[in-house]
Amino acid sequence: MPIRWYGPADPADPTYRHFNRVVNFVLHAMVFAALNSGLWFIQQMRHPWDHLDLFSELWLAGLMTHLVIVLRLRPSGDADSSAS
């Protein structure tokens, strides 16, 4: 099921902002997975890159930091129940 936003795009709405952060995180994770797996594949095919593991670990740490930020900034459950 694709992710969709139903309703007007209101940047002042906390649920909309959270949805925006989640979509940005998913894009970050997809770029990480695609680029990182491609780099590791190229390394195995051609030549070793000494610092690829450090690069991958630092980027993974950045991705996990992004996840923590998205989870900490999510709106409270009270905002969801009052909108219904």
C-alpha cells in the first residue's frame, strides 16, 4: 500500500509535519541501502576500498540518528484523538 496524505497540505499541522519527516527518513534509508550495497558490490568486484566499512558505519550512525529524531518529534496521541 503506497503512503499517501489525504487532505490539504498544511505545514502547521503536526501530523503533516510528522508524515513529512517519515517520508524524508524513508528516502534517506533507500538511498543508504542502494548506494551502500552498490559500493560494497563494486568493492568485491574490482578492488578493495580501505575505508568503506568506516564510511558505511558513519552513514548508518547518521541514519539511526535520523530515525531517533523522527521518533522523538512525532506528535502526541492526544493530537490524533482530538482530530477525529
